[in-house]
Amino acid sequence: MKAAHEIFFNDYLIKFSLEHAWRELRHDQKWCTSMKSASKDGEKAKKRKVEDSAQSSSSIPDDVGVEARPPGVKASKANAKRAAGVKGEGKEVKEFKTVWEIKKMDLEMKDKITNKRLLDKLLAKTEPLTENEMLLKNKLINDLLL
């Protein structure tokens, strides 16, 4: 630790004043994973392809206890919005279906009322009905009975 403080002082010409933060974060997952990905020369390794990462993940011993990184703030917010959108969409669809069913029933009732009025007019006629009127009267009576 003394050597690290000396190196920092030689590089930046000030004392390292964030040791308390370093002690708190040194085992944090974010910093541990970057240390593992650093190469022997101290340079960071380039990003690997998906195929390479699958092979390298199997080469890490199980006793190290590497956990998957938790999602970031932006990803969490996006997931929350997506989940809220799905819930809201389902609610809107249900409401639309309910309104549509009510409207459909209303239209059916209006058709029945219209047919009954027409049948009443045909039955109230005193003069003989034409052939078309007779067919319509019979059809309306059959519809009413079913």
C-alpha cells in the first residue's frame, strides 16, 4: 500500500486522499470485473465476440463466485416502462372489447325494435298486402319467434 501511495505521489505530485473510498469499492463488482479483463501488460483487453465470451466464461473457476452484474439505471427504467405499457395496453384492450360488446348489443336491440315497428305497420294495414310485403311480414314473424 505504501508503494502504491508513493507511485501515485510521483505521478500526480499530490497525496492520494481517497483511500477510504478505495477501501469501500475495491471489492465492488464493477471494479473487480475490469481487473479480471485487464491483460498482463496492464492494457485493457478488447471486447470479445459472443463466441469467445461463452468459451471464456467456462474457463473461470466456479469457486471465484462471480455474479452477474445488475442492470443499470437506464435499463431498469426501460424495463419498468415496457412493463407498464404492457399492463396499460391490456387494460385498454379489455375496455375496448367491453365497449364494443355493449355497442353491438345496442345495435341488435335497435334492429329488433325497428323490425317490430315495421311488422306492426304491416299488420295494421287494412288493404291487401303486396307479394313483397307478405314475404317481409313472414320473415319478420319468423325472426321474432326465433
